[in-house]
Amino acid sequence: MNWQPNASIEALKKRGDIVREIREFFYQKNVLEVETPALSQATVTDVHLHTFDTQFIGPGYANGQRLYLQTSPEFHMKRLLCAGSGAIYQIAKSFRNEESGRYHNPEFTMLEWYQPDYDHLQLINEVDELLQDVLKTDACDIKTYQQVFVEHIGLDPLIGGIEQVREIALRYDFGDFVATETNIDTLLQCLFCFVIEPLIGLEKPIAIYNFPASQAALAKIDESDNRVAQRFEFYYQGIELANGFHELQDAQEQLSRFEHDNETRKKEGLLSQPVDHNLINALTHGLPNCAGVALGIDRLIMLALNKKHINDVLSFNVERC
């Protein structure tokens, strides 16, 4: 029976309606829809992301050119912003060579958008507006990363050192690695994912912002408190929905972060990844002050249709593709 779709035809029709509603949301805001490549000669360096790659052999590439399926359209979209596109959005296929399960499929659909002259707090409000339209939810709660740690665990993640964080982590069944883990962010992530996430955003969505600076990724560091990055995430009913930034504009700082990622990869026995110098060159040319966010369409539709598994909103998952 693997020829049949995972989702019912009725669910796929409702999915189409939701995607049309999302497009109308951005049309009304005069945000340009764009398309960017799924393949790139570079990829993400993030230690926690794993990519698919392939070899292109064609005219001018007789010896082959390694290409990577993109984990999100972010880098190409930022190049458009640097070229003067203005506000843009994209509904794009993205690919991650990781787990497959209740909330994951290696090929998935990402909604990503960028608003010039927004900071992360303004974009939180716009994400919330979209969720209210699609999910018919009340206005979201907004709390800092620090707040939810103090409220639910009694730990200040911006003050506590690794020994204090480890002591608290040892109270939970995370595995033997906790006793010897030397990366405080790994321990904080375990506490956040397995202890805090199940307790937040149950009745309505919640935006968590100002993550530790060490978890900045592509976000600016907050000028008023250099312990935190201007990054946010949305959660609802146990599902992580979106990850957004007040975008880093400094090309040299971004290059330094990529290089640091690759150094960490080597220490952990992972392959280094090719840095996207097209992105670095675009940032050197100039990225406008902006905020951007990536939101999982499949997870959003799961919530909208009250489905319990991502397969229930996909035409064909990895086992049936």
C-alpha cells in the first residue's frame, strides 16, 4: 500500500487552503514571494545540522562539483536582501539528514521571511499575527529564556556556571554523558528541550527570546546585555514552530562564527563544511537592518488540523517517496 499518500486527500485539500491563506497574509503586507535554489556549493556549518550532498557532473564540471541540499533558504534569501529586494518570503522545500519521526521528515516545507527595519521583538508580533490567523489562537505569551529557566527549574542560565547547570541536569534521566559534558549549552539544551518545553505554550503559543549569546547562530548580540543574543523561538502544544533572529550584519563576525563552528566540528570528529563565501561577500556589500524567521509549515498544519504525526499532513513521507 506504499503507493498511497500518507495524508488523506481531505487533509491535503485543507493544507492547500492554509498555504493559500499564508500567501494572502504576505500579499496584504506587500511582502515579495521569492524562489531560491535548493542546491548550493556551500552549506551550514552548524554542529547540530546534518546535510545531504550530491555530485554535479556537466559542462565545465567534468571532475564533478559537490552540491548540498539546503537546510533552509536563509543564505540565498539574505543575498537577495543585500541586493535590495526589500521584504521577502518563501515557502521552500528544505532538507536535513537527521531523524524521521513524529515531528520530523528529512524533506520538509519551510516558511521563511525577512522584514527590513524590524528587530526581533517586532517580528515576534508578526509571527503571532500569522499564528492567530491560521490557528485561531489568542495573542501569544512572550518571555525571555532567562525567565522560563528561573520559573520552571529555579536556575538562572545567564549566571549559573557549568557545575551548577550539571548539578541540576543530573536530577533528570538524560544519560551518563551529563557527568562529563563540558559544553554548558548542551546541558542547557537538554534542560530546555526535555524539562521546560513540555510545560510552556500549552494553552496558546509562547515566544521565548534573548537566548544565551553562545547560542546566537546568525543573530545579533544584544547591545544592552552582551550575555544574550537577539534570537527567539515559538512553541505551541509541545511543538517548536519557529526560530528567528534580529539578523547579524557584520560579515567578519559571521565568518568568525562559521570558522568556530568548523573548529568545533573537528573536535567532535565531524567533517568541516564549506563556508558560504557568497553570503559573506553579500554581507560585506551590506545587509539592511532586518529580522528574519523560519517557520515549519508541516508542523503548523499539524496544529491547524489537530493531527498527531507529521505523516498525517504529508503527501508522501520518506518511507513512501
